[in-house]
Amino acid sequence: MENYEEFKEKLDKIRDIATIEVYSWWGHRNPGIAGTIITKNKEMYSYHYCKDIPEGLKVEDVHYILKNRELSSDEYNKVIKFIEDEIINKEFHDRMIRDVGYHVIVNYNGIVKKIRNNKGFDDDPKIYDKASQLINELKK
């Protein structure tokens, strides 16, 4: 999958059924995007795309969308509980960050929330960090 339009089309189809998406983008030197989506049908997908392929890497190493696995009902309920407890009915402040972005997008019970750059540093985790931690636990 070398073509960005092809990549984006496939990614948008998965995003159409997403419950939560956690992703980052970067712009300096070798722009790209990477993230994970959990869908309403309990599937987990990871994706990665870089504008330029670094020397020595193959296309498949930097341009991919992979279905990681299907979540059990208990795992999916953990995601829903996280959304209900940590995101819905809460306000988040965007931080100004240059040449990179950290995003969490939730589509739950008709509520769509896009949280941008709510990332902690050092020992101050914010919603992006908490969502990333949940995703990483589910990938194991």
C-alpha cells in the first residue's frame, strides 16, 4: 500500500465504525501518522504511514493497516467504561505542540469527541496517555 489516497480510503472505512481512535502525527523531516482504532464490532486495528520511506526499510514497514485482533466482550466493556469514566461529560484543553499532534477521538452513544494534544509530560499523564496505556494493555 504505497499510495496515501488508497491508505486513507481504507482507514476511513474503519474510522466509520470506530468507537475510539488514539493516534499521533508528526511533521518534521519524515511526516507520518500512526494509531490504533477499536471498532464498534470489537475489532482492533493499528496503522502507520510515513510520507517518505527511510533508507533500508520496506514499504510494508512504514505503510500498513493491520487488524490486530478481536476483543472479548470483557475487553470491549473495559474500553466503554474508560470512555464513560474518563471522556464523556468532561472538558479537555488542547496544548500547543509544534510539528506533532496527539489525538483521541471517541464515537459513543451519538457523542463524538475529538480531543487534541491533551498529552502529559513526565509524571503528569493526560487523556492521550491514559488512552494509549489502555490500548497497549489490550494489545498484549
